[in-house]
Amino acid sequence: MPQQTAHYLKDYRAPEYLVPAIRLDFDIREEHTAVAAELSIQPQPNAGGTLVLQGSAELVSLAINGQRLPENSYSLENNTLSIPNVPAQPFSLSVSTRLYPHANKSLMGLYASGGNLYTQCEPEGFRKITYHPDRPDVMGIYTTRISADRARYPVLLSNGNRTGSGSLPDNRHWAEWHDPFAKPSYLFALVAGDLVCTRDSFTTKSGRQVALEFFTRAEDAGKVRFGIESLKHAMRWDETRFGLEYDLDIFMVVAVGDFNMGAMENKGLNIFNTACVLADSRSATDADFERVEGVIAHEYFHNWTGNRVTCRDWFQLSLKEGLTVFRDQEFSADRASREVRRIENVAFLRAHQFPEDAGPTAHPVRPASYVEMNNFYTLTVYEKGAEVVRMYHTFLGEAGFQKGMQLYFQRHDGQAVTCDDFRAAMADANGFDFEQFALWYSQAGTPVLEVSGSLQAGNRFMLNVRQSIPPTPDMAAKQPMMIPLKVALFSADEDSFGEPIPFRLPENLSADANTHTEAVLTLQQAEENIELQFEGAYRQVVPSLLRGFSAPVNLHYAYSDHELSVLLACDSDPFARWEAAQTLYRRAIAANEAALVSGSPLPEHRALLQAIDYVLRADIGAAFQAVLLGVPGEAELWAGRKNIDPLIIHRAREALLDLIASHFAEQFAALNAEARRMEEEQSGLAEPYEYHPQQAGWRALRNVCRAFILRASPAHIAEVAERYPQMAHNMTHEWGILCAINHNERPERNRLLEQFAAKFRSDDLVMCKYFTLIAASHRADTPAQIQAALAHPAFSLENPNKARALLGSFGRNVPHFHAADGSGYAFLAGQIGRIDRFNPQIAARLAQAFNICAQLEPQRRSLMRAELEKLAADPALSKDSGEIIGKILQ
Ligand code: ARG
Ligand code: ZN
């Protein structure tokens, strides 16, 4: 492993030189692109005389105020350019570089995809284009000129407004763009290529017309409508809920098939992974549509939270990402099915962020150090960061939160700021003390709340709450945090069964005080006792805790099975109902595991079966029913455990699913038929954009039923295969069926998958679904099928979507990845080693499948370690992978 240099938050220094304006000239040629940059440099009072710039592009020449610099007048080491003795007055620096975008497989900086050119600069890709401070607190006005062959690159785009274009000799042409808003270098973008444009427009609340332009390959133009509609919804929503209006006359979105992440919010020129913008019902599932709507909104919302107000340094990434994820979650919730969206967000956080927070790469929402910033675009920064923003909202309410947002923009529009600035705006706008709340930004690990409760004298419920934050590799001892705990009380007495009990707040127990049926308690100490008083007397009171998932914590309360069933059936908070079911599932899996380990018969799980019976009959909406039937996944069950045997937990979970499937076989068949009728009845709803949340709910329920039906009777696959063609007009159905039969050992499974691959062989996004199915299957021949997939003409290791589909999915395939002989570990490590040579970012992502290493039982742990040590021994290993693997091996 090469030497690792860490960057520390505590080392932050204000920039010595600013770059308030920059002119870029891109001369695009067959094999290379020549870039001439002219930087207006403004020395600051703290300037020391040496200008330090970052860059890794081939440097052709440097000049100051037009005077060429001889090579011995500057030094270039480790991609850092130092020019001593620069003028103390503002000056101009000309930098010319030469890029080879067709050879750039890292997909950072300027790169080619399908013959077109695209950029990705966040966080530190701009330095692959030219030499620049390349840090977000250095902001400037960009003017960009692009020239290229007209036939090969008819479309030439950059940020802002097009200010000129024209013809050049040799069938070439040029375009010039000017972005009037000062921005950090990470928001620079350029696109050149043969793309078609789908146009629309949006009138802002103040009456300005904004041109909307979506650029895709010609063959993808038919899949762009839904994304455009999503954008218009997002623009309207940001005006109505946040009072934020778009600020340029044009908003462009470009879709590209090779992209490391989901999408990028470059000012006025968003660049999207095709997977996050293209959708039609033939090739995209309802979940894909929902993702497109969410990501389009997310990138659009960045225009204010990210671009107008940006980050001072990369440690503050959650300032823009946590806030923008919160905003996109709220947007999606306001669009439809708020309760189901919230549950999905929590389930996702638990399945992915909680394990991260309990593993070797755990870090605070504002990390204290990094080696490679790309490794910190994490679930903690994004998803836990969004929960942190949500907690302000929970404390302040919508009106108070919006007051805080207004003050934030008033103070910081046009600036690069910190998470503390955001916290101060929320505090000052509301006169609210968020001092202790700062710990949410500096302490990693999921807090644990141990809660106990007792009913006293029939009219008081006493809560005892102890909080602790588990140690993480970066920090052993932690301080108590400020945690919003939303609570309610329900009666379990016969005469008032399931009714909410109005109570007085602990800070106001006087008899004439108002009562509430729900309250946000503010936890601040390691241990506290809280008294909730009410009128009348009850014999059985069930507390509903952490309602709406009011904080990203693990809460333990010794509910009886009966109490959980009360909450599941009667709680007015959908999250709390779902959580009651999740607790029953977790208990049942744990009981199965104990039985498997001791060799005793599996328990009957009566309480759980009764609860499921209730869910199957309840009139609560199909989408809600579908999520209530979701059993926690393995990664979530592993969080915080030691000496894990993944196969035993896997079998314990599978056994529970088998029991549910066989116990409710008839109900699932009936519900499936009902859902089918309802979906068809509503088939008129979807026009013209082919997705409708209500129909999606019925389809989600159908797919849950299908999975249980085929689990209970694998032979049913023959019938499914026969009827398959009828469903093959809608990807949600195709996907649901293929998932339901994917582990099936019968030959029909292979036939259906092969048909699917043949039908969609030229649709890259659908082929990703095919590779996912191959890699996720529990079938015995999966390793061989994965080998075949690697050689499939539609597969490419260089395409991140495909690599993630096949290898990322394999890393989550518990029985095969964790095969006892270590073959799964060896396979994935080998592929990561190959990818690391050209795309370190993706390699480092995939390497996180090994995060579980230290928690495994000794045999697997040493097999896994051996593979990681082999990777680490490679002197050419990237710093991206080196940082992750180093942490896992520590
Ligand atoms: N800012 C982008 C977003 O909206 C993510 C870009 C991250 N890109 C990267 N190469 N790390 O979330
Ligand atoms: Zn973002």
C-alpha cells in the first residue's frame, strides 16, 4: 500500500489566493483536448508569496501576466504546483494543459463515454483539468469557450448562459458560455457530443421563463418525459415550501451511461447517471421512477443548498448533502404516501448507515479527517446527515425551521460556510439553544437509548431513559447528546383499548396545564427520569416511543409481544406501527437462530403470526401493507454483533420467511388476486407518464405476495413461466416475478432470465437488472453464472452501473459471498484489484463489502483478512482503496 496522507479539519486555513474569475478554453481534438485557463488571482492579506495550486493534468506551460514562466521557476511535486515570488497585487495566471479524455477511465475530470465528452469535478476533479486551488472556498465567475468538430460534437455545453457560438475552418465550431454566479471549481461542468435535446419550460413564481433542456442519446429520448415532469414538480415545490426560486434562464440536464455516482448538481448543467433520469414503465420499476423523481429533485434543490450557499471545505459536505437529502425526502413525502416514504427512509438508514456507523469506516457526520475525499460520500454524511437536519425540524416545527432557513440564506448567500453556521442560523432565528446539538456533527456511532417505563398510581407514566454512544475506531469515550424523543401513550384497557391517552408535559405538571396526545421530549443527559401525568386511571398503558423515528438511534424497550400487537394495530404513528412489526420479526429471527445453534426445533412464533394475520386483513393501504411485510435484512441484523456466522443468521431468517409463506399461503394467493384487480381497475390513472403512486402500491403488494407464493411452492414456477408474457409490458411486474423465482433451482428460472436478457440486450439499464439477478441468486451454480456474466457482451467492468450490478450485488449475496471456503472473498477481492487500476473510486466502494471482517467468526475472518492483505500488498493500490482496506485491517 502506498503512503497515505491524511487531511484534518483542525488544519483548516483560509485561502491565501482567491480566483474571482477564470476563463477556460477547451480545444477538443481527436485524441486529446487542449485547455487554456486564465485565472485572475487575488492575493489575500495572509498571502505568503508562494502560490500553491493543485493539478494532475499534463502541464504544457505557465505564464504570469503574459510572461512565460521558465521551468526552474516553479516546482511540481505530488500533483502540487508551487510558484514562489508571485506578485503581491492581483495578477493573471495562464495555465495550459493537455488532457486525454478517451484514456480516462476514472470518470473524474474530463472523460469520454460512448464517444461524447463529460466532466465530473466534485470533489477534486477540476484539478485533473487544469491547475487551481480546487477547494470550495475559492469561488469565481467562469467563462468557458469550447471548440470541436461539428459533426462529432454538435452539442457544446457548459455552465450558465450561452453567450456566443459560430463556425470555424475545417468543419469545426465553437460555443461560449458564461455563468454569472460565482461558484467553486467542483461545480464546473462541460459536455460535448452528439446528443438530442428534449425541451420544456417553467415559469417561476415571479413570472420568469426558464428553458428546460434534457440531453440524451437519440435512442434514450423516449425515456426522458418523467424526469422533466419531476423537475417541474421540484421547482414548484421549492417555491411553495421553501420560498426558493430558480435563478438562471436555463436549466440543463445531461444523461450519461458511465458515471460514478447518482448525479451531479453543476450550476445550470446537471449531469446524471442514466439510471437516475431515464425511465419508462417498460424498462423501469416503480421504485426506479421514485428514485428518478427523488434524484432530479435532489440535484435541483442543490441550486440553493449547495450552490448559492456552498461548503467551506469538504469536511462540511453534510452541510449541503444532509440538508438536500432532507429536502428531497420531504419533497417525495409531499408528492405521495408520506408515511410509507418515511418508513422506506428509515429502513434504508438501518440497513446501510447503521452498519457503517458500527463498522471500521465509522465517522461523524462531519468527519475529522480523510485521505481520499471520494470515500466520504457516505450514508453517514448523506442519510444520517439528513436525520440531523430533520431533528432541527422536529425541535422547531415547520415554521421555526423555515425561519432558520431564511436566516441561513440571508446571512450566507454567495458564501462557503460550515455546519456550525447552519446550526447558528437555526438557533438564532428561533432563540433556541443548539449548543449541545453540535455533538451530532462530531461523534460517530449510533446512540443507544435504554428505556424502561412503569405505570404509577394509574395516572402517571414514569420513563427512565439512559443514553450511550458506542465507541468507534476514531473515538472511545463520548458525551451525552441532545436527542428529540417523540412519545405518546396508548391504553390497553378493555374499555378504552387502543385509545390515545392525553398527558401533561413533564415541564408542566400543574393540574390546569394543557394535555397532549404526543410530545417531543428533549433528552440531554446520560440518564433521566421523565414523568407523564394524565387524567383518570388506567390499568395498562403502552408507551409509543421514537415516533416518526424522531432521532437516528437504537431504542430498546422491553415490550411484551402483546404490547407490540397493541401498537401495531392501534398506534396513530405509521412508523411506530411498522417498528412494532419489525421488533417482532427481529425477535423471531433471533429465536430461530438460538434454536438452530442449540439444535432444538424452531419456535412457532404465534404472536408474530397473529400480527401478520392482522396486517393481511387490515384496511391500511397496499403500499403500507407491503412495507409491513418486509423482514429486516441480514446487514441490519449484524450491526453491533461479534463472532457472526452469516450462514446461521441467514438460515434463521430464511426459516422465518418459509414459515410465513406456508402459514399464509392462501391469504397471499387471495391478496395477490385482489391487488391484481385493484391495479387493473386503476390502470387509467397513470397517463401520460406511466407511473402512479396508487397503482405502484398495489404492484408492490403483488410482488410481496408473489415472493411468498413462490417460496411456499417452488413448482409454481412452471405456471409463472407460462403466464409471464402477459406481464412483460411492465418492468415492475417483470422484476417482481424474476426476483420471486431467482433462487429457484429449476430450469425454468434460467430460461426466464435468458429470455429477459435477450429481450433487453441493447438496454444497458435493464441489463444491469439482469446482472443483479445473476449475482444475487442463492442457486448452487451462481459462481459459474457470474463467471459467464463477466464475459457477457453487454457486461463491462469499466461501466460503474454494470460493475455495481454484478459485483456489488455479489457482495450482498450472503450464502455465496460468505461461502465457508473463502471462494467468495477471493473472487470479489480479485475483481476489486482489477477495477482499482482504472477506477479507484468504484473499487473502494466495492471494497466496503469487507467492512464486516472484524465481526465475523474466526475462520471467515482470517480468510477475508488474507484476501485484503493481498490487495494491500500491491504497491500500486490507489489511496481510495488503501484508505478503506487499511481501516478494515486495523
Ligand atoms: N453532489 C453529488 C450529489 O448530489 C454527488 C457527487 C459525488 N461525486 C463523487 N465523485 N464523489 O450527491
Ligand atoms: Zn447531493
